[in-house]
Amino acid sequence: MRLKLIKDFLLYIEDCHKALADLYQRLSVEANDDKVKLLLEYMKNKEQISYLHLHQYVQQAPLSLLNTWLDNFFDQSFPLRCKELELKPELSVEDVVTLAIQLDMQLIEAMQAAANNSPTIEAEAAIASLTSKEKETLYQVVMASHEFDYL
């Protein structure tokens, strides 16, 4: 069993948000539909904001939390998979929403697993709180995507 610090896990989640922002930027350049481009721009901004919030959290979190050890059970290939993901330029709004839900759920599941396997109550509560914020953001994305139907 290999252990990782919670700080390293959170930095990995930051990297995932950066990879998602890069993915949405790349897809926006390749997309043909204006609504899809707008949604992808929204998604890119959402990922950049998620990255910043998490980065600020890591900067302010107590060292006792950040230096807590976690079992290194999480798949660390997410950023690479985002980089290698190829999609057709004819993406629809539904395609983007489906992709975003799938990718965000992978992060949420990794965070939930980390929370559930945390060795301390403090670590479990902190990661569970961050996971809840990820879920809220995903819900906002789904709600915002409905607005693109009316543009």
C-alpha cells in the first residue's frame, strides 16, 4: 500500500481542474456551433474558478490536515485522459453536458472515496465538504446548460 498526503491529493484534484479547463478550451476552438462554443467557454471558466477555490483552500488549510496520510488508491491518469480526449467538432450542447457530467462524476467519486477512507474525522469532514462543493458546481452546470436551449 502506498500512502499520499492529503495535500498531494488536493494538488492532484487541482491538476484535474486545470486539465478540464484546457480540454474545454481546446474543444471550444474546434467546435462548430456558437452555443456549444459559449457553453464550453462557460465550462472552462467554471474549471478555472474551481481550481482557484481549491488552490486557496490548500493555501489556508491547517498543516495538520494537509499532512494527513491517505491510502493512494486513486487513479492519477485523469489529466492525461483529458489531454488525449478527441471529440468531433459537431458537438451539441447535450454532448458537452454529458461529457462534463461524466468527467465531473469521476472527480467527485475520487473525492468521495478519499473522504470515506480518511484516517481522521477532520480529514473526512474537509474532503466531504470539498466534495459537496464539487456536486453543487456540477448541479449549477446542468442548470446553466438548460439556459443555452433558450439562446
